[in-house]
Amino acid sequence: MKGTKKLVIVESPTKAKTIGAYLGSDYEVIASVGHIRDLAEPSELPSELKKGPFGKFAVDVENGFAPYYVVNDNKKKTVSELKRALKGADELWLATDEDREGEAIAWHLLEVLKPKVPVRRMVFHEITKEAIEQAKANTRDLDTALVDAQETRRILDRLYGYDISPVLWRKVAPKLSAGRVQSAATRLVVDRERERQAFRSAEYWDLLATFAPAGDSGFEAKLVRLDEQRLATGGDFTDNGTLKEKAAKAGVILLGKDRAQSLAALLTADVAANVLSVETKPHTRRPAAPFTTSTLQQEASRKLRYSSRQTMSYAQSLYENGYITYMRTDSPTLSQQAITAARSQAAALYGAETVPDKPRVYTGKAKGAQEAHEAIRPAGDTFQKPSSLKSKLNGGEFLLYELIWKRTVASQMADAKGSTDTVTVGVKLQEHEKAGETAAEFTASGTVITFPGFLLAYEEGKDEKRGAAEDNVTLPQLTNGQQLGIEQSEAKGHETSPPPRYTEASLTKRLEELGIGRPSTYAAIISTIMDRGYVNKKGQALVPSWIAFSVVRLLEEHFSALVNYDFTAEMESDLDEIAAGATDRTSWLNTFYFGGDDHPGLRGVVDNLGEIDARAINTIKIDDEISLRNGKYGPYLEVFDEKCEVGEDGTLKPRSVNIPDGMAPDELTPEKAHELADAEPAEDRVVGLHPVTGKRIVAKNGRFGPYVTELLDEGEELPKGQKPRTASLFKSMDPATVDLDTAVALLDLPRVVGKDPETDTEITAQNGRYGPYLKKGTETRTLPSEDSIFSIDLAGALEVLAQPKYGARKAASALKEFDADPVSGKPVKVRDGRFGPYVTDGETNATIPRGDSVEDITFERATELLAIKRAKGPAKKKKAPARKAAAKKPAAKKTAAKKTAAAKPRAERTPEQKAATAAKRAATIAAKKAAAEAAGGA
């Protein structure tokens, strides 16, 4: 009954269920399931708008950048349900998340539902009974500045993508996309790979020796100085393999192999060694700040091997079920309630001495921080211990909650204290008979923790860094001048290492340092560049694809400002200004798109691109003979050498050489490129003459792999549309060794196995796009291997065809098996499917990307692929083309008698009634005209 309920709208069903339990029977809580509407696709605009100002972007750039929104097809049912629920409510409460996106969802709900009842905006940063009660008592109005910022972001991304992506389609490859933030992130990964490609390693040696005081255990020390001159370490070299200028000027010694080994040979048991000095320095470590969105993603990547998308998925679930506070924040600050809870729990679990006298206060937001939320922490005024939630959470959620709990409690604990002892050992060696002695100094360091403090609860992980990590040696009690014996020595060679590739953790950290993106976008940025094929994962490392090099190069050369890191960060800051109400969104969009303040504007850049040399954009020079080319069907090597054919004009025709799948760009050195080029046969190999047709059969290497084909005789022409017979080689075959019988058998495919004795239908074995298979009429079944095309007999074929479709493949053993998935709790397996290998837990199937091989798939990578697939949701079904309505038959004429009987006399209308109707009609027409002119709503 109307007037008895308050309708509360949230984003997700889980959140609705949790909040509903706290609000009581007077409230009906319904989920919108995210956004209910978005910018229309230009192709879906009403016909009258397609040729107007909305036609290109669904945004009218000439009139205040008015957007044209439409309710998403999959949300029309949801909107109908929300409208139905609103009819029975006396108040509408919008309880979406308290950030830009949540505010925008609330605004879109208002625009579509058009409520005639009072509206309240309800916000909270954790879902507990106390937090919900407090939110009920402190509702507010919609924050239009936050809405403006989110709308500006959406319009900006539409303008950017729809103006630049078509340039990529024309000059690089179809179906590529450019994005304001994703392009900058892709450039970061490509720039790092360029550094690795340019890197030249340098060799240096060091010397390790084991010293021992009399009657005590020995310790290992490293040679650091010879005659008071420091030895070079990895940090003393440039990326081109030479000593840095500062090191060279300081007289740093580069120890070579020969001298290192000769020194090691001189360090015998009868050589005297003594302690030159023992230094002790106090050691103090502070706990890390509570988690922000960025640091949570970084630490979950380091410690749990979660992808950013996995981390945010688990965090979202923990928040919506009331276990943690809001998971999108850039503030490390804890509320007084949380500080008290963390301190009391630390004292109870680890002792009162582990809690400092004063609470720790954390500040220092990231560059360009946005809305101020509390740090991510366990919810409530008393934290639930991880052990109490083990049975309530799935594996992935539990490990993330435990990480958040540990970090929060540790953040309020005392510093860890200890000391670092560094011992210097001196040895005098006679390197040459006539020369004097060489003074060699070795050092070793050991750290002792005297008070663990916060380390009892938690220790922060670290990203990979260049150079070898220092070992922490256990040192005996030593005094100055003490004599030591030499137990053994070893010369060790080292090579400097290139800059480490980004991981999801380190890329998130770098994006945050540069001010690119915001807490709510880091996971989406990384997922997007991986989904687009710009970046692949190799273990934990992010490796750019060759197509990413072409995309970044085009953007750098023709849209330099738009992939400039500072410019991208400034745009984020400008959006923050709009969110704070300090900048007008329309004027800002106008400057961005049309130009101003020494900025040419996106339209000016696109309109004045000039000629873009697509070939140059897609070519990466390896050396004078070999270049890498991004072609229509993928990357390949273009080789100019003595094996090339000479064209009629006297110029060399380049050879095309395939690149092995999965080869990282920095692995394609000039040496490797020449190795691939030399291994590829320069000429087609004549296998022999076909015994029936008499034509020459040649083996070739093509863009899609090796194959055999029949050559036409001189002067012979085939009928229009007909091509010479061609067949791909099996994976087990080599074009250099394939024999004539095999080539003929391949060309004669499909092979007739026999006829079905029941239906007299011919059964054939053949090779297809998705592998070997049997065909009988319209029925097909997959064969277990390519070789079985030739080996399977009629009985075997009938047995395979008798199985349910794909039954043989389902029954086949898994290629790999792992432990249970943390979400579903079911075993994870790698199987070979119709469209290639895939990962499955029995509920979700995820295709293994082209950049990954089955051999390299780990449990962490398998669960990540499943999480990504779950996050995407089920594939959208394509709409069937609308059928034309059948022509309606003219309705049968009713008799005059029936008409007369059915007709009711119409009451005569008064002049006042007629005038009211006319006024109402005029108002309706005026409203429609105004709406058509504005054309900004859905």
C-alpha cells in the first residue's frame, strides 16, 4: 500500500541484502546492479539525431557538450522493477557508494525514475549496524559537483576514444582502441621494454671468502676494496654497459675474471687475516600505513599473487558483506574508532609493550587524491579476527581479509628495533713476486632484531629491484685486531641486470606516483590494456605486445600531448577541481576539445594530422638488414639479405620470417633475429611430382605456418575463383623434411574413411580451423590428434561419432590439474578445447590468452584468468535481426447492427472541457519540442 515503505536503492544485490538486514521492515532495499544508463552508441541514436550534432559522439560538442543517455538494454527490466517499487514508497533513499561513480549512479536513477516523493542521499563507508544507523540519521542532498566530475570523465573518454581510435584502425590495425588513461599506462610498459631492449649488460667479478675465529663458526664476507680503492658493483654501471662517470673519476676498480680467480687462489689457510673494525648501528623500522586502494593492490600482488582485478573483486565482496570499510580510497587515515580497536587488539594478542604510548596518525595522500575516505580496514569498533571468519569466507576473500587485518593492527604497533653490525676484515696478499703486498678488505653485515614490535603482526613486501640483494650474515662475537682463519674462497662473476619489467603492483605504484588514474580506476586500467592485447603477463611481469609499440609510436608522434604523463595527470587534477566545484565542466571540456591556453585542443590535433606513414609506424628496425613489421596477420621479420630474390626493377624483394609465439620484444636481439632468418629456408623446397596430376609440389613457410602446394605449369591459368591445391603441414612435420607421399596425402584431404553402414553416408577425416575432425553429413566430432586423420579406420570413426558431441574431449584427461579455486572451491584444471586450451573449475571456463603457454600456466595465473572471466560476466548474446512484420489482413467488417449495439452515446463536452484539453495538448507539444532541442536526456 502506498505510503508505507521507504525505497532504498544500492548498486549490488549483496549490498542490498546486508543493508536490508539492518534497516528493518519499513525499508525495501533494491539493487540497480551498477549503472542503469550510459552514453548511447552513435549507431543506436534515433534516426532524427544521427545526422545532427549528436551523430558522432552522442555528445553535442557545439552546445555545452550535452550528452545523450540511454537506458542499457540489460537494465530495462531493472528500471521497470524500480519504478514499480517506487509507486508504493513515500520516500526514495539513494544509498550508492560515496564517490564520483556512486554519486553519478544516484543522479542517473533520479533522472530516469523522476520521483514525486522526497529524496534522501544516504552515505556510509562501512556496512555495519552502527554505520547504517548513523547514515540514516545524517542523510544529505545529491552532490552535483561530484556528478559533474564523473560526467566530464565519461564525456572526455568518449571524445578521446572516438576521435583517436579510428586513426589506429586506419594506420595500425582494426578494432584497436585509445583511451585517455590506458594509453599512458601502455606507454609506461612499452617505455620500460624499450629500456630493456637498449640495455647492454656489463660483466664484473667479486670475491667471497669464509673467515672464522678460533673455535667458532665461520662467516662469509665480500671483497670491497683493494689498496683502499673500492671495487665496482652493479650500481656503478650505466645501461649501455660502461662505468658511470662518477665511479670512473673516483678510481673504482673493475675486477675481472682472471684477477678475481688469482686472488681467490692466494687466499689459503696460511694467510693471515684480522678484524680491522666492528661497527654497530642502531636499527629502527616503522610499520607501514594502513591500506589505500593502491597499496592494497600492490601488496596483494606481491604477497598473494592476486591481479588488481582479483583484489578489487574480493575487496568488493568483503565490503558489501560488512567485513571491511569502503575499498576505494586514497587516504591512509584511520578513524578514532579504528585506532582504538587496532591498539586494543594488538595489546591483547602481542602484549601491552608492543603498543606505543600515543596512537599513530597517518597522513600524506597520494598525488591528486580525491574524496577523503578512511583507510581500508576491518569494519566496526571491534575487529573480527581472521580465524573467526575462516568458515564464512571463501579462500580468496579470507586471505585478503587477513592481509587487511594484519596491516591495520600492525599500523598501530611499536617500531621494530635492533642493531646492524658491520665487520671489516683485512688481508695482505702478495700478488706478484717483485711488487709489494696488496691490501684487501672484506666486509660482512648482520642485523639483529632486539624488539620485534609490529613485525610480530606484519611485514610489508617489496618490489623487485635491480642488483643483487644484500645478504644478512650471522656474525660471531668479534673484536678489533682479532685474528681470523680463512676456510675457503670463491670468485664469482656477475652481469648487470636490465630494469625489471612492471608487475601489476609496480605499475599501480608508478601510476599513483605520476597522478594518472584514481583508486577506483587502477584495476580497470590494467585489465583494459591486457584485454586489448597491448600487454600480456609472463609470470608476474607485464610484457608489451608488438602491436603496443606501433600504437604508442603513433600516439607519441601525432598525439604527443595526450600521452604525456604530466598532461594526463593534469587532466586528473582538473577533474578533481570540477569535483570540488572549483571549475566549470563545460568551459573545461571546451578548452580540452577546441583548444585554448596554448593547448591546440583534441579537434585541432585530429583535423591537422597530415599524412601518417603507416608502414613507418608499424616498422621497428632491428639492424641494417632486418626490421620487425606489424602486419595484417601479426608481427613478422622483414629481411633484406643475399637470400632475397631480385625483382624486375633490380631491387631486392624482402623475405618474411615468422617470429616464435610468446617471444618478448627484448628477446628479439639482432643476433636472435639473424638466427631466425638463417633458420628459415630462403627458397621453396620442391618435394616432387604429384603421381596423378604430374604437377610439382613444393613445401613453403607462410604467414600461417608451413604448408605444401601444387605449382602451376608455365603458362597455365586456373578458372576464375579457383586456386592451386594447398594444405597446411601438421605440427609434427617440418617443411625441410616432409616427403612426397606425405605431401600428396595432405593435398588429397579430406580423406574418405568409409561409409556409415546404416545410413550409407560418407565419413571423412580432415583438418580444420580448430583442429582435426570427422565429418558425416552435418555431424562432426573432434579427433584426438592430427595423425589420426590418416590412421583412424571405419570402426574407430563410427565409435567416435557414436559419442555425444565433444564427449571425447570432455572425457580426455586434463593437461594440468591444480588445487581448488579460492572462489568456487572446486579443482582447477587446464583442458584442451575446441577453440584451444582453457582453464576451468567446472563452473567457469576461461580461454588461455595467446601470449601464455600451457606449460607456463601456474595456479595463480589459472585462478586469475577465472576471476577475470567471472568479472566480465556471461557473454552478451547478439540480437537476431528483426523480422519484418507480416502484412496484416484486413479485418472482417462488422455488421452495422453490431456497431450500433456496441456503440455508446458520447456525452456532449462543455466549452470549458474543450479548452482544458486544447491547453493540455499545447503544453505536451511544447514540452516535446523543448526536449528535442535539448536532446540531452534519455
